[in-house]
Amino acid sequence: MTDVESFAQAINSDTRLIWIETPTNPMLNLIDIKAICKLAKSAGILVCVDNTFASPYLQTPLDLGADIVMHSCTKYLGGHSDVVMGALIVNDEQVANQLQFIQNAVGAIPGPQDCFLMLRGIKTLHLRVQRSCENANKIAHFLKNHPKVNKVYYPGFKTHPGHQIAVEQMNDFGGMVSFDLKEDTAKSAFAIMRSTKLFLLAESLGGVESLIGHPATMTHASIPQMDRHKIGLTDSLIRLSVGVEDVDDLLSDLKQALDA
Ligand SMILES: Cc1ncc(COP(=O)(O)O)c(C=O)c1O
């Protein structure tokens, strides 16, 4: 999807929905939402954007032409890693009615306590995401200059292939940073993940606390190694969800883990 022209070739008469995730997990590729929506509109196809990584504070896909926005509210919207919830946001009554029919039929409704926690979380979304973005920016630059680090994936770098798209469709570059190691083995990644004290090892993201994860054996373990390598998801790739802690504490935590 980063190559809109070749993506256009993949659309055929059976295509009903185009599903975009941007920035992507865990490589942080950027997809041009406006360009894909333009393509879809001309073919009468709906576009859904998984907006989980950006959150509504950084990216509003309906304004860019999308028909449906999906959030794992479990992440930034809730923000405290204590709720599992999802949401679909639409701007068309017919689509809303169709989705509501399914929701009613299968009973996929959130509980009152979950709703309370979600509403409370959303009140500080802007503060949390803003701080995560600031922290992530500093951490990405620190990692870029570290001798043990091979490559840092962060849309805020001018050298990132999707940087210009990020500038155009996002308000900031988000709190997610991925990087891999010069010594490209899972063992090296494990050694670092075992050494961090503030970055906790967990699959989730978007909470106030910083998390560290190993996509090859966690979120993307079900993808064959060959396919993972094709997209740059190396054995040593580490994904960070940068939280809202004091950035100097986070930097010294990563520094001691990398140096150990
Ligand atoms: C981008 C993205 N979309 C969707 C999901 C699924 O969300 P949930 O775990 O709330 O079902 C996740 C994480 O698990 C995610 O990272």
C-alpha cells in the first residue's frame, strides 16, 4: 500500500473494502490515506482505516476521505492498559445502521465499567499522546546514534520514506519506535529486553507506561520468518511503545540495557 500505483492494480471487481493500517505495526510504514481513498471512491469501494497507532489526536481519517475508522481503544484511547475495547467511527447513516445491526445481533457491546474507564482515559488523550510523541522523538534520535543499533524505524526522521505523508496527514509522529540491532539475532534482542527496568515486556501499546516487545516471537510470531524478513521484520527487531514517563529516565534505562 506504500506504492499506490501497484496497489491500484490489485483492486478487482470482487473488492468491497480496503483496509488501511497507518502507521503500520511494527515497521511504522506510512500509507497515504487520501490517495487510497481517491482510488477507492472512483471504484465505489469502502475504505476503513485502523487508526490505533495514531489515535484521533494525531490523525482523523474521516477528514481524509475514509468511510470507517477503527480503533483498538485498548491502546491510546483508554491509555492505562486496563480496558479491552474497540470502536468503529463512521460518517454515513447507512453504514452506521449496517454496523449497528451486526453489533446488536452478535451482542458485541462494552460493559458499563469499561465505558467508565474509557471515558476517563479519553479526557487526557491529548496530554498523554503529546508527551509520548515528545519522548519517542528523543528516544528515536538517541537510538539512531547508538553503536549497537542497526536501523531505527520512526516516521519523524526526514529520511523515513513516509515522512512527507506523515507531515501531511498526522499532527505529530506518534509514540511508537522500532529498531533492530547490528548483531541481528533474537538472542541479542532478548538480552536487551531482559535488562530494561522501566520498559516492561508486553504486547500491548499506547498506555502511560512504556512497553518493549519482540515482534518476531510475539505479535508477529505466526508469520513465517521468510515473509517477516521480506518486510524488514528482522530477528532482532524491537518495538517500543513510548509512554509518558520522564524522558531522561527512559533514555538511561535504554542506555544501560544496550550497554549491558
Ligand atoms: C494496530 C492494531 N489494531 C488492532 C489491534 C487489536 O486490538 P485489540 O487487542 O483491542 O483487539 C491491535 C492490537 O492488538 C493493533 O495494534
